[in-house]
Amino acid sequence: MNSEKVLSFFREIVCIPRESGHEEQIIAYLQKFAKDRDLECHTDKVGNVMIVKPATKGAESRPTIILQSHSDMVCEKNSGVEHDFSKDPIKYVIEDGWMIAKDTTLGADCGIGIAAELALLEDEELSHGRIEALFTVSEETGLDGAKALQPGFMTGKILLNLDSEDEGELFVGCAGGLDTTALFKYDEVECKNKNFYKIRVFGAMGGHSGDDIDKGRANSVQQLGRILYDLKPCHFELCEINGGNKRNAIAREAYAVLAINSADIATAQAIIKETSNAIKAEYATTDSNVDVSMEPVAWTGKAICQKVTNNLINALITAPHGVLAMSADLKGLVETSSNLASVKMDGSEHVIRIGSSQRSAINSARKFAGDRFATVFEMAGAEVRHENEYPGWKPNMDSPIKDVTVNAYKKLFGVDPIVRAIHAGLECGLFLENYPDLDMISFGPTLRGVHAPGERLELASLDKFVALLEEVIKMA
């Protein structure tokens, strides 16, 4: 087992469509991998796959170790990019020691974990006890595979989660999550104004709504709401609005189509310029490429009624987004946050859906964050629902596998790793519900820009990740 073998498997994986909820092809790939190597394989009713490798000769008494990754990926691309995630392989380049998908997500979250598991399953030299390689489905959209995992599907008591993104850091806890959706119903009205303009917020970095929520990056949906609020003196009509995408990604792009009176066009352009300059100045350090444009467009449709337009704009700029609280126990750890993820208009149904997610290591704080978000939209006349809630993973600093992994890291690299919790969601908290005796830890190579185009994997960190995984298997 080595990093080249892991990369070889990952190069195969990036060619396999595996968007959340559509993991059929990666499931078939995993099943074929097991069959071709005469390994025991089980697939449950939701698509979780377990491949079992028996203990090597002389190691039968060693403990069973579960290796775990999720088989799906976040599928995001830059606007204007021709890419069909249902069939096209991910395009990537190798630059300056990084593997990068410039126009789409790379899927190293958690494809590199899958690849590491497969490399270890194929390894014929490493001495180990029984290995149970678990691949769960639909982690990115609600941890559905982990929620559906039944007692008895895995038998080990030690679990290595390979879904982390910072080499040199070991994770022993994570936040729980909650999705909150608001729904506006609107009436269509004829456009009184006949000058149509498209307002765009674009160029923002986006990123992971857990890992990157404290990085001070621009949320394009909220900034679009800010611009529309500033434009209210122009008495425009809102014809179309869309922005953001996945619940667990910070919105990178958003746009609105407006009908503006001829007499107000110059005022609108001046407001756009002023607000655009303010936004670029505010994010000059943390998100320097965010930008705003105003361009004339053709439009033949109708507009959203003024009442819903006003209520939507007010809610978008008021909705909580970003860090809500920092941990009082673990320095530097975000404890509670909210992500205003998307605004999606469905003209055929006359509805506008606002997607969001809330995270916290504390269940009551997570609920409160969701209630705060809900209240803003309820006051604006929207229907609100909560869904896809999952628990956090409480840190266990007395964990034996934590001690093994720390010692393995020190042995290999001569320095102490950082042991901490993460604000992102991991499946470990859900595993504990049906497997309360699990002893778990999470680690991985360095990834950057996950859940956004430009996602990249640091190849030097992959070498260290693979070495650490092998050493932990030896020492456990």
C-alpha cells in the first residue's frame, strides 16, 4: 500500500458518477472490486456497501478494524461550464504539488478515503486483523446511509473515519446538523416597467459550510439580497431570482432579473456601483474576487408580486448566516453556525425555496439556530420546515484508538499531531446510536476548497496520510 496505489484508485473513482442520491455506479464498482478479489461483500437496502478482508495469517486474534468513507460527492460547477455530473468524468490537473479540479468539485471528499480503503483491501503484505471496509451513501445530503445503518452490519469496535481534510490533525468530535427550508408562494403580475436588467453576484470562493464558515467569505445569496434592498428606491419589479445550490456549501453565485423604469436606470446603476465597491472592499482580504454586475437582458415573462418581493428581500438580508457562537471549551472551534445556502425560484409552481443548514456541537443550540432562521422567514410570510437533523459526536479524550493514532503519528513524523473536534458534520455521531461501544477517530490528507469548484488535494499530505493509516493498522 502506498500513495501511488491510492491515487491510481482515485483516478478510477473520478470517472464514476456518484452525486448524492445517485450512487448506483460507484456501488456497482465497489461490488465488482470485491468480487474480482474474492472478498466478502454485503450491500444493505439503502446502498451501504461493506467489503470484508479476513485477518492475515497469525493476526487472527487482533481486533477488527472498520475503515469508513462515504461513496457520494458534492457536485458543483462554475456557471457556464459544460459538465454533466451524471456521465462526465471529473477533469483535473496536477499543479505545484496539488491535484485540482478547476471548474468543478474534485470529489476527493470523500473519494480519497474510498481509494485508501481499496488500496488497503488489495494490499497483500500488510499484517492486520479482520478489516471491514464500509462505504456509506448520501452523506452529503443528510447522512442518509449512516442513519439507515442497521445493528449487526458491522462487527468491529474500532472505526477509522477517513473523511477529514487537514493532515496533521486528528478529529475526535464533530457538530450535529439541521436543514431548514423556507417556502414563499407568490402571484405573478404583469411588468409595468419594460427595461430588464440582470444583477449578478459572482466570483466568491464559496466553500464548506462547516469547515469554511469562519473564514469570512462572501455569501452571494445574502449579498444579492443586500443589493436588492439598496435598490428599493428604484421601485423595481423582481422577475426572477436564483442563487446558491447545496445546503452544505456557501453560496458562490446568485442573480436576479429586474424590471426597472427608464427614469430609474441611472440611479440603479449608481447604487449598484456603490454597493459593489462596498462589498469588494469588505471582502478584499477574505474573498477578493467577489464581484457584482448589471447587464441588460431580454425578458418576456411576468414579475413576482410586490408584497412577496419585499418580504423575500427583507428576509434574505436578515437571516442569520455565519458563526453564531464559538466554543467556550475548545479554543478556536466554531460551536454554532448557520448557512444561508440557496434561493431557488420555480416559475411553474409559483414558489421560491430558501435552503439553509444549521450546525452545532450542542443539540439545544442547534435547535435555537434553526428556530432563529425559521422565525425570520415566518415573519415574512413563508412556510418553514426543519428536516435531516443528525447528532454531533461528543469528543472522548480517553479514546484508546486516539492514543494509538497519536503515537503512530509521533513515531512516523517526530511531532505531535493536533487533536481536536471539527465543526463539519461526520457520520460518527450517528454510528454511535446503533453501535454505542465504537471507539472512533477521523483523519485524512489536506483538502482545500471542498464543496466548491477548485477543490484540491495536496499530494505531499497524501503520502503522510497513507503512511499513518498503515501504521495505525499495524499498531491497533
